Amino acid sequence: MRLSTASVLATLACSLAPGLALPAISSALVARAQTCANAPYTVAGSFLTRRSLDPLKDSNLEPDSLPHLPRRGTAPVIWCARGSTTYINITISAPPNPAPVNADSAIQILLPAAASNMEPELSTAAADVIPSGGFSFSRDPASMLVTSYAAGQMVDGATVGAEPMTWTVLGQAMWALQDYMAQKGYSGVTFEVFSGTNATGQGSVTV
């Protein structure tokens, strides 16, 4: 009796020890899906573990084999928030002309201050949807604004807002934004926020 390739693989998978089980997501699916730039083996919108943030730790990959981030003004970058299914789709903004001399350092100061400013809501109203006017914060000359999509809102021809942005999701998005800039440099950006498969809102950081 001849066994098909699929049946052989299925038998092999069943015989593996639990710690060596084949991943639930096939390599072909990962290749087609959008993955996190900061965790290349994690599909955007799936839960991101701390271990996934260090893909080189337990692999034979060399750093140069991992995805490179685009240059300023090109395609968006997907950056995922640790310990959640939240991710942001970031596009680097063209700097104003002329750009403030302290633009980069202003953004570096802005982000942790904005994160600190939202801590009361994260402590007492984490599951609540952010106000309709959005969350805004500024430290001259830098500022940020994040707004939630309304349920059923149309954006670029698609219906979004099935899950309006909560303070928890905003806090996770802020972590991702700070993590991205800490690693790749501080700059003005626009970004869209996702929770799992749902687009929940959008934001910007400007100088």
C-alpha cells in the first residue's frame, strides 16, 4: 500500500512529543499572511508572546535573513504589541519643511509622557471605549492624536470598527509605538490600530 505525502506527515505529527509538535499555522499560510516585523514568526493579530519577540534565540537564522523595515515614505510596517493580539500598521511621515531642530528628541519625550497621561484610564476604565473625540496629547513641538473607529464605519471601501478601541487596546498600541521607535528611531508617523482581525482606530504623531 502506498501512503500519500499528506498521510505520512499526519502520522509524523502525531508521533512527535508535545514540545516538538508542528505549529498550528502552516509555513505556507504564514508566507501568505501578514506577520509582525518585530516577530517574523507571528501572524499579525494572533497573540504575541515575549518569547516570540526574540526569534533568533532558538533558531539558526542570521540577523540579515529577517525582514528589513522599509525606508522613510514607503510601505507601512506592522509592529505587534507584546502579550496581546494588538498591532499597529505604521507609515513614516515626511518631516515638515523646515523640520524643527529638536523634532526627534521632542517625539522621544512626547511618547512616554502620553503613555503616563493615559494611566488613570488604564487603571479604572481599561475596558471602556476611548472618547469619541479620541485621545490627544502634546508636548511642544510634538503632538499625537488617536481616534477610534465607529462601529460600521467605512474606511477605504471596507467596513471597520466592529470592535471600537478601548483604553486597553490604546495602551497596547502605545507600547508597540514606543517599542518601534526605540528600535528604529523617532519620527513623525501615521498608524492604524488593530485588535486581532478588527481595525479599531487610527492615529498620528507629528512635529
